[in-house]
Amino acid sequence: MKTIILKDKLKEGINVVERISTKSLNLPILSNILVSAEKNFLNLATTDLEVGINWWSLVKTEKEGKIAIPARIFAGLVGFLPEKPVELEVEDLMLKVKCGDYQTSIKGLNPEDFPIIPKVADKEKITIKSQVFCQNLSRVADVASFSSAKPEISGIYFLFQKNLIIMAATDSFRLGETKIYLESPQNNLAKDYSLILPQKAAKEIINIFGGESGNLTIYFSPNQILFETGLSETSHPKVQLISRLIEGEYPNYQEIIPKKSETKIALSADEIINQVKSASLFSSKINEIKLKVDPKKNQLNIFSENPDVGEYNSFINAKIDGKPLEVSFNCRFLLDGLLDVSLGKGKEEEIILELNGSDKPGVLRAKGDESYLYLVMPIKTN
């Protein structure tokens, strides 16, 4: 193998793939990057056996070949190289790196021992703006939580339709759901696809594709899903992320979303976020803050108390329709929802909080926006 690539390009590729390389006593090959010189491309690949990532760049290749190189050492070395072309050459499982006055040899492993990253047939696919997809995914990705008893809720639920993508996640204490309405004529799915994506894969998708300005193409198969962006110079892929799917049926979360509300509160996004952040400083060990709704005064009272710190007591003017009530929430869960609802909105935008008593979930939405909702369960107090 012998090829030449610009230092910045090589560093970019390593940054994309190295995140999922893992230390494994049983499979030390997993802590390596598979470096492959192809006819006109350099390919970097990593996998943790659940998620696989491929990255390509156009290069000048003198001799094809491949080698597995320790990710940590390779990334560290490339970071210190000067801003010049990098020559990569393999001889007897040693990767020789030349760049300016730098000449280094890294001991590699047999590339044949590197796990095969599966491929997904490209029959059924959907295309969407990468930033739009990732921004919506970021609103629900952190809501999911690992559960050995309920592995289904450890991931993010997706429903792909011709004109709509629904994403949802829950940890049994809260729920986030976002919808993306599609207008592209390229998306002509023959059927609907519902699936559960592992949370780790979702976070890697956000990290890798969130800053891309182009399109993201998603390919479907029964047990796996593939996310792909293309090179600007050619039709060849630039980055591919393939992930296994979580088996099982996702809970019918629609059943717990209230169809109506007894009390509806409209208030400034910026003000409620700042007030909840302040109240969280004085919350108890269970992160409790209390909301008291007064429709007559059009006020929302926020109260928190910690015997070791003190107490917080403030009022927010709001537009309130419905009954007076008191309810307690976990301030961290409530704040996460407020931030997700206000994502991409201006500070003066209004947030709608819908309540149905002290023992039923509250629902957060942005005013005039039905594409996202956040449901949070109350803390039951005796």
C-alpha cells in the first residue's frame, strides 16, 4: 500500500471514525482503524460490532493495500504533523508515515482480522437535509435511557413514511416526540418503516452528520440501517454509518399523551428557562420544584427548597386558561424539555405548558408548533 493525502483531510477522517473504536480484551482489533488505499480513494473504517463507520477521500494512490492501525496512536500522531501532504506506505504490517521532516513507523495488525462491516442493500431509501434530520434527532436522543428490563426504550423509535418522519424516545419518566414533514419527490417509500435505533448510534449520527450542509440518505433493511453522505467531487459516498437495530416492539406511547388539558399556560421561553435554572439551585435531593398555577392573577409560582441551602420562590406573569392547581416536577427533566421545545426558537417565543392535575403528566410545546412535544411525569407528593 502506498498513497498520499493532505494532512487536514486525514485528520478529518480520523476524527469521524475514531470515536467508536473501543478497547476490548477479547477483541483488541476493535481499538484499531482499518486503513485501506483503493484505486482513487483512501478509506478509514471502525466498528464496535454494533455500529460501523466508513469514511472516504479522493487521494493519489500508487499501490493498493490495507492495514489495521491503533486508533489512539494514529490520531495522536496525525494531530502533530505539519500542514503538508502525508504519505502512507505499508511494509510487513508496519505503516510508514512521512510528512515533511516527520518519518514514523507504526506497528499494525493483520487487516484480515478486522471485522467485516455489513452492507445494506440500497433498494429502499429516503433523503433529507442532514442538518434538519440531526437537529430533530438531538431533541429526543438524550431522553432515552438504558434499560435491561425494557431494552426497547434504550433506543429511539422511528417511523418513516412518504411525507413524514416521526422520532420518539422515553425513559418512563419523560417522553420526547418530534415530526419532520417531507416535501421531496425523491422520497417514494413503497411502505412504512418503523424501527428502534440504539442511543449510541443516534448520538454518533448527530456528531458526524450534524454539521453537514448537504443531504443525508437513509437506507433500510430488516435488521440494520445505513446513513450516508456523498463526496462533493463525485457520486461516491463520503461517510457511511451503519447500525444494528434493537429488536422488539416499541411501547404505544401515544396512549399516555393527554388528548386535552385542564389548564393551559402560555409564557415566555426565555423567562421560564431562567426561572427553572435558578430554582434548580435550591431543589431537594430528588430535584423537586413546585409549580403553583393561579388563573385569576395570571401568575405561575415556582418554588424549591433545600434545608441545606435555602429556598427559591418566584412568580412569572403568564396567560392561563383553566383551573388552579399545584404540581411538582423533577427540575432537570423539566429544564431539558424547556430547552428542547425552545430549540431554534427566538427568546421571545412562547412555550405552552399543559397540565391535568398533580398526578398526571405535563406536556410542553412551542406556541403554534405541532411538530414537537415533550411530556414529563410529575413527582407524586403525599
